[in-house]
Amino acid sequence: MGRPKKQAAQSVKKISGLSGTADVLTDTDALWGVIMRQFRNVSRTYGFARAELPLLEPLHLYEQLIPTYELHANQLVTSGSAEEQWVVRPNLLPGLLHAYGQRKLYETSPFNKWVAAGQVVRKTDKGEIVAGQEFVYEVLGTFNHLSEAQLIGAVWTFLSRLGLAENLQLEINHIGNTECQQTYETALADFLRGKKFGLCDNCTEHLRNRPLSVLRCSNVECQALLADAPLLLDFLDQGSQKHFTTILEALDELGIPYQINPLYAGDHGHSRTNIAIKYKNGAKSTVLGEAGYHDQMLERLSGKNVCAFGFVGNLTAIHRVLQETEIFVSLEGSSEVYLVPLGELAARKSLRLFRDLITARVTVYDNFGTAGVKDQLKAAQTSKSPIALIMGQKEAMDELVILRDVKSGMQEVFSYDKIIDEVKKRLGK
């Protein structure tokens, strides 16, 4: 009986990702690693509770919002049956507000601070899919201007820790309550009606639906027409004027610089304080996110008049700015200890060492691969870990650990029962 014939290897077709989408790999993209680590740290420091939102949401959630939300039905990626249609979330904010309203937390919890982050997907006017990463900070319930300022402080701290503070620009305006907006929109529409032939098609449409959205147009010709337009601040009632003064005073107290932009308005559905944070690089300006009150949106979803103020940020834009400007972001702090086990027995013993370090709240990078000591120590230096713990076959058998100061190269040997205390002492814990 002859040998069985060797089967030819099947060719594997390369599968490309969908156009407009991209992976976020913090292990291979150092910038994403830094962005997400700082985001988590700031969120925890400022006391925001994490909300994990579903990627798929009911279509009627957005159909209910579209009349008062800057989003068109043709931008949604939808599917499903006649009984249940769903949409891939195009933004995080509606889902977050829906989760709050659905659980009627306004009845049981007077004040909530939520944070969410993740992927969002929508279609362009040409039908192309565009995906990105977003984050949301939101305060909900009973709060005042100090909570509002503290939320902006969290965003400012996050962006500052990424090295962006020097070229950040915070533009702020107050668009009042519904009555103030309606009065102002009438005046703005009257002003623009005689100039409508100079407006772009989108702004002509805005004049019929929401004249405030003309203020958001980036078209140079439209912006030129607005130069002599009536100012929103002149149409605020006494309560809105007082509120605007108090938030400006709170930002002063926090030391956050701002520019009052009386011709700025946020998305459809925003009210009262409106904020945009931009990164200025020469003549180029990139919007990193916007803030505003979302009471109107929450009321359409829950039927309740509850305060909601938040900031929606564009993580993809932040990542792009860091790439384009080549701002140096420190990678230090990714791990305090780098484990270097040499051989099977040492690797097994290092599992216990890893567990004990984590229990002592020491951040550890573990490498249980087959690389030699030189390669692993080089990797420890690259990782910016101040300490490397080395364990070979002999050390594993004798319950010993070699502690190496990565920067100086000095090494000492410690018994296993003393190594955790020594590491904590050197780290100042």
C-alpha cells in the first residue's frame, strides 16, 4: 500500500475590512493605548460611572428623535424584519439617554454621572459607511452650574493629559430655553431671508426647519453673511443671562480659558449652555467635541422634563490630531513591573508572582514566551517599566527572584516572601 497523496494546501482568500471602518488596537498603536488609558483614568477620577451601550438599537428610537435631532434617516445603517427594525448606533448620546429614561432613574436616583465610549457607524450622503470612536460624559437629574463646569473640567483634563492643552480653544455661547430660541430664530430668519440666494443649499433648508443650524455651517459665503446677524445673547431672558454668568464664573475658577462666540449654536436638540472644543493647528481647526443641555431629547424619549447636560467627544478626531501634529505623549506608567521568566518551571512560578503583584495593586507586564533574557530585558526597557523581575530555573527551585533596576542595570536577589514588599517600597507604595 503506497503512501497517501499529499493534499495541496488550500489558498486562503484575504478578507479586507469594510471600507470606512478601522480596528482600534491599543497593543500595536501606542496612541490609542495612551488615549484610552487617560480616558479611563480621568473618568474614574471625576467619578463617572461607566455605561456599556448596545451596538444595535431599535430604529424607532431615532425616528422619534429625528424631528429634533441633527441626523437624517438616510444616514442610518438599518436592517431587521417588519416586526422589529434595528439600527447600528450612529451616536452614543441617544442610547445613553434612552437607558436612563427607560429605567426611570429620575424617580430613584436624584443625580447620575455617566460615561460611555465606543464605535459609532453612519452612512454618508453617497451611501458610504463611515465608522468612528466616540465618548460621552453626561450628568443627569438634579444639579447646578457647578456640576456642569466640573464635567467640562473632566474633558479639559483628559485632553490636557494628551498634550493638547496649548492649542485647545473652548468656544461658549448660551442659546437660552425654547422660548428664547424661537424668538431669536424668527429674528435670524428675517435677517437672512433677503440674503437667502447667497446661502448654500443646506442653509436654505435650515431656514425652513431650524434657522439656528445656519450658525453651524462652515461654508465661507454663509459665514460672511452672518457677520452682521443679530446676536443670540441679546435675546436671552433674565434667567438664561444669570445662568450664563454663573457658568463663566465657574470656568474662571477652574482656570479653563474660553472665548464667547455669540454666533455659535450646538446640534439640534441642544439648549442653554453650548460649548465646542477645537484644536487649532495654524489655519486648520478640528472640532474635538461639543457640549450642551439635552433636556429636549430626553423628554422626547422619556416624557419627563429632567435636566441632562453632557459632552460628546470624537475619539477618532483626537487620535488623528495626535498623529498629524506628532505631539509626544508619554507612554510611562503602562506597567510598573516587567516579568522575565526563563524556562517552563520559572514561567509556572511567575504565574503565582503575577497574581501576588496584582493583588498588591502593582501593574505588571507579563511575557511567558520563549524569548531569551536579553530580548526580554530590551523589551522591558522599551515598555518604560522601572523594575524587571527575573526568574530562571535555579531561582524557581530556590524560591528566589532577581530584581533589576531597568534604568541603572543594577540587580539584587530576594527571597520570594520578601519580593512584593521590596517592589512596593521601590515604587513608593
